[in-house]
Amino acid sequence: MKFWRTFDIEVIKFLEGIHEIDFEIGDSFFQHFEDNELVEKGNLTARVIMKVGANVIEMDFHIAGKVTLTCDRSLESFEHPLDFHEKMLYKYGSEEKEIDENVYMITRDTPKVNVAQLIYEFILLALPLKKIHPDYRNEMDDDEYEGEGIYAYIDGQDSDGSGSESDSDEDKNEPVDPRWDLLKKLKNKE
């Protein structure tokens, strides 16, 4: 319970203007979330620059530091740096509800807003899709395209450059759609 209270911002106490609030995020932060499989450890700072207006509170989150990830390839742990910004708007309205992923409605007598879940979700969204240990990143650049090739079909020729068997006399006797003739004329003009 004490953990969650440390991430409360008592919005009712702030006057109109710009305010800064800092939160320290350590290893224990990630242990309080059920789905903490992606990040179990980290050392980050979350700075919230809060602009309080007459009808809206705008929060700009700047989160920087390092998290410990597990490599998808080698299963080794490594530290990954993070440094990013996210925004959240709190609009005053008749009830408390989420309008969309970046806008919440709160009432004028809402005493506090807890940002722990937001910070956690922002960190998860900032993680790379492929978590590769720095020692293996250069190898992955070469291996990613292994086995992929570029194939081109060149006007009735096989890959060895010879004409295909489909160019037999019986194919040439079939009537050709007049639209193809027009396209061939355009091609031959070039």
C-alpha cells in the first residue's frame, strides 16, 4: 500500500501553472506488477512536468535510465538504456473515466492521480520488440536476411537467361488481348 502512495500526485493541491515531480524507479517497482516478465529490474528516473490549467492537467513524462532485459537469443541478462517522453491529459468532467489511451476525465474534486501504472506501461512500450544482447547485435544484422533472396522474372526467361518452354508455337497462335498490344507498343517506344 505504501508503494502505491509514493506514486500519487495530489492534483487538488496544485495551483494553475507548471510543476515538476520526480519519481525514482528501482528494482522493487517492477515487483509490484503482475505481468513483470519483460522487466524485473531497473534503475530509472521519471520526471513529470505538470501543466495545470483551468480545465485540463497536462503531464509530460520524461523517463530515463536502464532496465535489465533477457536476451531473446542467448537468454543472458543485459542492461538496456531508455530515454523517452510520453504525454497524458487529465480533463475535468462530470465523472472519472478513460476517454482514450492518452486522455482521462477526472472530476474537479478528484484528490489525487496515481501514475505508477502509467509509468510501468510507458516503460513496457519503450522496450525493443527484439531484445538482443549487445554482444550479438552485429551478428543479428547479418543473419536477419540469411535465406532471403530477390527473385526477378525477366520477360519469358528462366533464371539461367534462356527462354522458357512456354514460348512454343502453339502459344504464339492464340489470340492476344488487344490491350496487351497497346501496352507492347508503349513499351517499344521507350
